[in-house]
Amino acid sequence: MNYNEIFVVNEVFFKELKENEKKDKNKFELDNYDYYKPKLEDDFYLKQFISNFLFDIDILNVKEFLEFHYDNCKDPDNFLNVVEYKVLTISKDIISNTQELFGHHGYYNQINLEDDFVETEGKIKCYKYDIPFFNQSVNVKKNKAELLKRIDILNSFLEKLLNVNKEIKEAPLKWLAGSAQLGFIISKLIENGYIEPPTTQSKRGNQKGKLKTNHSQLARDVLTAFKIPGQGSEHTLKAYLNTESIKNIEIGKSFHANGFLLPNHKDLD
């Protein structure tokens, strides 16, 4: 799985941020170590996300941390799946399986790299982002109560998103196609100036402070207006509303292959 698409990873390599002492990194973005690919272990960004969620982000900011990744990731459907079935379950295991380790003695035939990374048996990894280190951290910090509260915050976050449709009243317009088609068409109506979407201030890098479309709110607004077959969910529709998402780009290929063209509304005046 490409976890770069699941989580929000800084667009600038970590070594460049460090060398140039850049300060515009959002505190919720994951650090970018893609310069270690293709040897970087496949689940590295998953473990970095778990580290941030359990240990690195202040508990008062955990909810905002989760919302930031959900709102800015390229594939919100898969994001929720990964958070529910991997982040949540692995985090529970870490809290349950604390252990005392008497020092880390390294990996087999390791070659030391920058920033505590090593190459071992053809893979590049970092001990501070490994499960044994997480287990040891829980044992050392003796903060199970706080970690369990973080789990509660994560469960509430998931429950709110997975049950959001129960709060949506019966929509007046019946849409006959699916979420993919509706989301793509709405995104193009916005892109070409026919609809003014709800906005929020960006929290990412050099875009920080600038207005951008609030795709979560937009999805809720669309669902109040359109009844979708099977009652599409907010997070499913959100993926198709975002012109930068994988799902919007893929469905767009089908539309364009069938001659879809929407002019800018100013060109029709």
C-alpha cells in the first residue's frame, strides 16, 4: 500500500528542511523521507503516523491532527480504513504489550545512515519508528491512561465520520447515478465558476492562511441536496469532490473519454 496517498506527507524532503532551517512545515504533516526509497520499508509512514498519534502530538491537538489528515489526504476512504483497521488496532496492541528492553543492540549487519536511519537486509528503517520502541516507550513513560484517552479520541473521530449520514435529513433531489459521478460534476461546476464552495484556511506549507475548498463541508452540503442511491457517505463523496484526489482524477478520465466538456461560466456571457 502507498501510505503517501493515505497520510499527508510534507512535499519537501526532511533533509532539505533541516539544511535550510525552513519553518513553514505544518506540525501535523509527516516528515518526508522518500529519498530513502525504494529501500525505505513499506509501512514506514504508517508507523510514523502512529508515533505522532500516540507520542509526539500533544493530546489536546490529537483531534485536530486526525482531522487535518482526513481533510488533506488524497484518498479519504482508504484513510478511514487504515485508521480503523491498522492505526487503531496496532495502537491498542502497543498499549497492551508494553515491555522493558535493556538497550537496543541494532539490526543485523546494519549500515548507519543519517537521522538514525539504518540499512539492514536490503531495507531502510529507523528504530524510533519501530513497534518494539513504541512498546518500550509506553513502559518507560507509564502513561497508559493518557494513551487510552487518545484511543477514545480516535474512536470518537471514526464514529462521527462513519455515522454522519444518520444526521442527514432526507434530501429533496434524487440523483440517479453514483457518488463518483455527482462528486466529479460538482467539482467541475466549482472549478469553472458555477458554484461557490464553502472554504477554510489552509494549514499546509506555503499555502498556509490561504482560502481553500472545505471538501468535508461541501460533501455534507451536497448530501443535504441530493439523495444518492445507497445513500453515499460524506467521506466517499469527499474523495470525488476534490480535484486533486486519486478518485476524482480516475473518474475524470471516463468523463473526458466520453466527450465531457464544461466551459467556464464567464465564457458563456
